Amino acid sequence: MLRPGAARTDSALAVEDRLHAALAVVRVVVTLNMVGLNAYRRDSFDHPDAALLLVCVLVAWTGAAIWLYRDHARRTPLLLVADLAVVLAALALTPWAKSPDFNATIPGFYVMGAFFAWAIHWHWRGGLVASVLIAAFDVLTRDHLDQGNYGNTFLILIGGPIVGFMCASLQQMARERDAAERAAAAADERTRLARAVHDGVLQVLAMTQRQGTAAGGEWAELARLAGEQERGLRSLIRQQDTVPEAADGQVDLAGALEAVATAHPVRVEVATPGAAVLLDAHVVAETVAAVRACLDNVLAHAGADASAWVLAQAGADRVTVSVRDDGPGIAEGRLDAAAAEGRLGVASSIRGRIEDVGGTARVESGPWGTEWELTVPVRR
């Protein structure tokens, strides 16, 4: 709920404006009801001229209140206090204008306008204060309290806080809707920018890196710098697009792969989609562990001077992570021999992890190096 003193958003003010517009209609209805009932009961007044004057004042105040409340700049505490004071004064004058043993007050349902206004402006606290004051004045001016009077008093006491709570809820929902719309608009804009960067700048940097590495010499240094800029730009896009952990327990696989590549001794180039790749935290943890195991194998069998490339591709129902290196490759039959000898490093740390989360792990190797293709499912 809106805390006292907190800034009101445009949406909250719009809701307040609409509530006061509805209250204006209520004021007109209860004013007409008051005029009709007092005209019908005119013979029961001890001071009919004073009662007529009081009714005319209340009618005039209705017109003034509708005009004053129309502009939120005029809805000051002074206006609300004056609104309530008019009602309380009318209640206090009823025993003198009618008779000490009166049954119905002169304002009657007219009091709704004041405590509804307090409820709209100050929510349940304002509605409660106004209701208590109105109920107190209504009760204290009577010689006795019958069942009908008790029912009206009870409705007044609960009406203010309930209406105030509902007004606060409506304003809160309006603020939450605006926040959701802003977040959705920001996400759409980030996605658009990420797509533009991915289709332009990132592709140029990647091409520069590949061609510079192949050319060697002075171009190799340019390729290295292009690779660093590409990784930095991808990391920046993901930081703008994700939070550490989503509300449904999902995390960004792309960011996690970037972190693994940065910390590993082997030179690793990472290529991921421009936007976040959100997966279950457990799936991300197992996939990252499998990728780390692939890189550890590169370090163990090809040395720290070897290079590796990690490519993540996101599909509609699956994500594929490829880990390729430029090492000597895996000798034919070596994996089967290792498994037969009880050395289950590859089977357990790579295949086992991926299969445990419902994915598949496939490896290809040759003189050009080794490539692992890890595919994991996407939960919707």
C-alpha cells in the first residue's frame, strides 16, 4: 500500500481522479435524498427555518465540494477537514433544529461524501478516522440508541475502512500494472538492441577475430583485441537483460559460461545469443560443470597454450552448447578403453551430468581437435 508521505505516481492519481468522479455522482444522489426526506419530514422540525437554512448550506457545499475535488491540486488536508467539519456540524445541529428526541439526522446518508473522500485520500486509516468521528457525533447527539440507529452506526464504522482499503488496493494495482508495462517495454527495447548489436557489431568482431587469427602476424593481435571486445559487449548485453536469479528459479546459462571461460587457464572464446539463455538453476549448474570438464580435458591433454571455443545456441525447446579445441584429438578407442579400465572421467563428468538433466552429449574428434556437443532441454 502507499505509505504516508510516499510520492504518488501518475497512475495512482488517475485512479484517485476516477474515484472522486464516482464520488461526485454519489454526492448528488445522497444530496437529493437528503432534500427529499427533509421536505417530507418538515412538520417534525422545532425550527423549520433553521433546518431549511442548514439543508441549503449542505446543498451548496455539495456543489462546492464537487468542484474543489475535481482538481487533485485542491485536494489538500484543509479541504478534507472542512468537508468533514460540515457534516459534523450538521449532525450536531440536528437535535436543536428538529427536536431532542429526533430519530433521523438532517444530513442522513449525506455523511457518505465526507468519509468516502477521506477513505480515497488517506485509505483505510482516513476512512476509519472519519467514520469514528461521524459515528460518535451521530450517537452522542441522541437521547437513546435503538436497533435501527445501531445498524446505521455499524455500517458507518466499517464502511470507511473498507472503502479506504479498496481504494488503496486499486491504486496499488495501477502502480504494479505500470511497473509491469515499463519492465516489458524495457525488455523489448533491450531485445531489439541486443538483436541489432548481435546482427551487426558482434558479427563484425567475430569475423575480425577469425580472419585475424588465420592471417597471423600483426593481425593476430587485432584478432585478440576483437575477441576481448566481443566478450565484453556480450557480457554487457546480458547484464542489462538478466537478474542473478529469476523468480521461478531460472538463471542465465550464457553468463555462467562466460564466467567459466574467464576463470579457466585455457584460452577460451565464448559465443552466445545476444539475449539471456534462462534455464533451471540445476540444469545450468550441470551444464557448466560439464563444460568445465571439457576445458579441463583440453588443459590436461593439449596444454595451457591450446585454444578452445564455446558456442551456445538456444532453440525453442533445447539449448546446445558446443565445446571445441585445437588439440591433438582423442585417439580412436581411448574413451572405451578408459571406461573398461574404470576411469569414468568423461562418462561421469560430461555424459553423466548432461544425461541426468535429460540431455545428450556427443563427441567428435580428429587431427583438427575435439568437439563436444551438449544438448539440454528447456523447461517452459
